[in-house]
Amino acid sequence: MECAIYREQTGECETIECRPKGEGCQVVLDRLAVLKPDEFAWIRMDEPDQDELQRLGEHLDLHPLAIEDAVQAHQRPKQERYGDVLAVAVRTLWFVEQTADVETGEVMIFLGPSFALTVRHGEADPTVEAADRLADAPQMARLGPVSVLHAVTDVIVDAYAQAAAQVRSDLTDLERCVFSPARDDLTEQIYSLKREVVEFRDAVQPLVPVVHDFTTPRDTWPRQMVPYFRDVADHLTRTDTEVRALDDLLGSVLDAHLAKVSTWQNDDMRRISAWAAILAVPTLVAGVYGMNFADMPELDWRYGYPCALAVMALGAGLLYRAFRRNGWL
């Protein structure tokens, strides 16, 4: 647990020492009890247990359902209003280059009149960079707890754009492999990347209407925040468009690859059929003369055997030339 106290008049930040872990919650509660009217607190929690969050939630007047969502995680991006507290669920996302996987986590953001509470699940922690941005721009902290919501969502949306660019790069490499002369079966790789893009889409698309709703002026928020949320919404919309395009393009790449595999199979079948037809000529001649009837032409002829071999070779040669000319071999 980490806690910072911001002064709205100056944007200055005071960090509260929350160590050791067992006593951190009580230290935060004691500081919140003497919070001044021109101050707001930002409390950052990483995968808290039920008791710790319940204790803090009782002081902040958090709804039990909101606490349950924050502890269990795995929420769809959304916003919920519980009295004076706004709860926003956002999915974090990052791209693992070694495995080409899109990993996801979650951040629950609670905004009250004098506090902001973020609860993180997963390896990615956007609150660290968000705190650095507020430290570099104290004028944002003067706008109150809503500045925390903007900072965190802005960092997360920027991470979406970076992950989309990395997925696009992997897709470009797959396209080159699909349309290369090599006969490699890439179905598993394409399907795996498509599955990651679907997970990406599930994180981005539900968040679009949530962030666009923040661009509407609210009585409880400073009007200066509207342009900032519009900027976040614009970046999110572009990423959403990119993810949709990646999803559609991956489907087209998969179809193209399956069509190419089908072409390979047809080529193999034509080649096999051509060789079978070529081998059918000597098989036919040998089969006729292998029936062992007493009265057959050319059996007693001195050149009968060489003539039969010549017929076999000539027939096979003519078929080979014809198939070769038509591209079957």
C-alpha cells in the first residue's frame, strides 16, 4: 500500500510511509482522519486481501459490491456510481515479445470527494507512471481526485497503443511468411496471434464508451478536465480502430494461408496423379504380357522383349513430357 496527499492549491505532494505492511492501513486511516478541506489522498493498493480493503472501504464509505469487484478482479471495463463514489474498472495490457502474448491485468479506480483509491491486479502497474506524471505537472493535481483518474487512464491507453504497434509488427512478419515460397504451416501461429488480438479487443472496446462519457462536463468535476479526457478518448478510439483492423486482417491472413495450404495439397495430388498415370503405362503392358496365355503375339519373336520395353519407355516418356508441359510435375 502507498499513499500520497496532494494539496489542491499548490499541487504539492506529501508521501505517507505505509511500511510495514501490517500497519500500513492504520497509518493511512490516521492520516485520512486529519485530512484538510484543500487536500485529497491517493491510495495505491496492489492485490489487497479482503480484510485490508474492507477496513479501508468502511472509512471511505465504499459500497460492498465495489469492494467485492476490487478484490476479485476480472471485471469488464465499466463505471459505476455508488453515492458520492465513482468506481471505474480498466484492463491493463502489455505485450510479451518472447512469446508474442498479450497479457492483461486490471485496475479499479475509486473517486470520492477527497480521495482516489486505485487497486491493481497483474504485473503491469500504470499507477507508478501516473504518479510521476502528476509530480511533473502539479497544475493537474490542483484539479482534485479526478486528475488521478485521468493520469491512470492516460497511461493505460498509451500502453494500448504501444501493444497494438507490437502486434502489428508481428502480423507483418506473419504476412511475409504466409506469402513466401516456403511451405511452412503457420496455422497455429496465426490462430494464436488472433486469440491474443481478441483478448486485446475485449480490453479496449468496452472502455471506449466509458472514456467518452468522461468527456461530458460534470458538475462534480472541474471543466478544465474535459479537454484532457477528450485527448484520452481520441487516443483510445484510434487504438480501438487499429485493433479492429488487426482482427479483420488476421482473419484474412488465416483464410489466405488456408487457401495456400489447399493449393499445396492440390499440387501434391496432381503430382501424385501424374506419376501414377506415367507408371500405369508399363504396368499395363507388363500386366498384359504377364497373363501367361499360350497363344500371344510376339512371344516367339526375337525382338519382342526389347520392343515391349521400348513401348513402355515411349508411353511413359510422352506422358511425362505432357504433364511437365502442363505444370503437373
